[in-house]
Amino acid sequence: MGRRVSVGIAPAGFGGLSVDNNIIETAQTNQNLILSPNGSGDVQSTANFQLNAQADLRFADSDSSNWVAFQAPSTISSNVTWTLPSADGSANAVLSTNASGTLSWQAPSVTLSDQTSSTNTFYPLFSGSTSGQASTVNVSSTRMTFQPSSGTLIATIGQYGIVQGGTGSGGNLVLRSTTNGTKGQVYIDETTAANSTTTGALRVGGGMGVAGTGYFAGVNTTDLTASGTITFTGPVRVQELVEDMVDVAHSSNVVALDYNTGNIFFLTNTPSGSMTLNMSNVPTTDGRIFTMNLIVTQGGTGFNPTTVNINGSGVTLKWPGGTVPTPTSSSGKIDVYTFTILRRSSGYTLLGAQAANF
């Protein structure tokens, strides 16, 4: 049987300790039990070391005035053993478990999954950091949401929100209805009426280029420039119509009239003989009618256009009543020639008229 030994004035090896079987305690209450090997020896155990009743495992600072500690939870359903890594980890690594009690150093990471079918509402994450590691991330639940099943991204960007493309000079912002198959619409469903350049559902601060055909239920503009075709299916009401006039000069009485540059031309030099007109870039769509006008300042002897080529092919010039008009033979007088071009059956019919002696 074991015996209890209480030692007050310490004989060698014990000091103020009480030993009862396998229990060693201080003889006096509320005293620390200190194991201090003499010299550089360690306190070692050949068996498990257990702290009972949620007691702390404390690590004191250099003067033992304060400490940090590990502590078990208040309730443990089953025993758990964690096996530490065999070496230190890299900078910023975290201690991770394999769910079987083995710990290892791992780089911080987030598990990602490809979510395409959920009908839940998700919130894109934002960080205040631009490099390194982020300690916090943020959402904006009333400003940006995403639903994977429908692919709906909703951004509420305030009264004067800005959506910006690239940061480089000349960058583009591209909006697409879909990346697959037949394209749909980029649709603005606002119905705000427009009565100036600063009102309406869609405002454009600069110019607007449209590569395809534009259809408008109504057009009210202070300045509209189109390099292609504008098609109107209803009436066109114009308060004032201003047309461009293009200066051209003849070379040996040959005058080049490019329909892409305009349809009213002013001849800047006086003809010295009958003129040949080379009309180019005249549209080739059947069932259309076009006009071209040539303003000629005559010399002492006047001359008419007598030969006309349209897009490189000769066309007969037809005058009213089949009679070629008489040009004004008076220096400085102006004759105006109007040509009506009919496109039918893949060919052109050219009708000429003259207003003389201005």
C-alpha cells in the first residue's frame, strides 16, 4: 500500500510536498507546484500528459508576468488527436487539417465551385486591397446581385452611374446580347421622352456611328450625319433642308462626280468644250431614283454635258422633248443642270434638265 508523506521543512528531494500514492501535491494550499531540473535538464514524460477539467496549457512571457494559453472546449463528444507537421511552413501559410487529425501547413485558399443552376441570389465580392492578401471582403447587397440559373446580373449604380471600358486611350466598351448563335437585342426598356439633347432614355454625348440599318419611329435632331442609308417608312417632315455643295474642276472638260461625296456639284473652272461627266458610286439597288446637279459658270461660248458614264458604263442622256438645250454663251452666266437617275432592271435611265442664264 502507498503511504502519504507530508514534508514541511524540506528533507532532500521533497520540500513542501504531499505524496499520496500516485498523487503529488503541495503541502500548503494555493501554492504552485514547480518542476525545475537542476541545470539544463528537461522535464520529460514517457506517457500522455493530460490537463483535466478544461485546465489551461499556458506559455509565459520572458519574466513570467503574463501568458498565453490553449484550452479544451467545455464539451467533447469523442477524443481527437492532432498530429503536428514535421517542419515549419512557408511565409503566410496556415495550419490545416485533413479531417483525420493530421495537420499541415497550407497556403490560404478558397474553394471554388462552378455554380450555374442555383436560383439563389449571390453577391459579388469586393476587396479594398490591390495586391498581397485581403483580410476582409465586402458585398453590396442593394447595389449588385447575380442569379446563376438565369444569368441575371443586376447593378444599381446610382443616379449618375458610370460603366467604363478599358483605361487606355481609344478603348471600347462592347455590349453583346449573347455570345452564341443568333444575336438578340441590347434593350433599354425606359420610356423617357426626349425633347432636347439632354433628355430621353438614351443620351449620347458625342457622335454615334451605326454600321447597320436604323429604324426610328420618330426623329427630332439638331444635327444628324449619316454616311449610309437612312430608311423612313412614314412621312418625313423637314422644317429646313440644307444640302452640301461639292466643288469640282474639269480636266480637259472631263468632270468627275462622286455620289459618295454629295449630289450637288459646283464646277470651279469654265468649260472650253462639250463636257463628259463620269458619275461614280451611284447606288445599284433596283427601284430607286437619284438626282445629281451640276452648276456651271459659262464663258463667252457655253457648253453642255453631252457624254455621261455611270459607274464606268456609258448612259444615253435624255433631254425634254428630245432637244438638247442651248447653253448660255455669256461670260460669268450660270447654267444649272439637273440629272434624274432611274435604276430599274439592273440598268440606268438618265433624264437631264437645264435652268439657264442666271
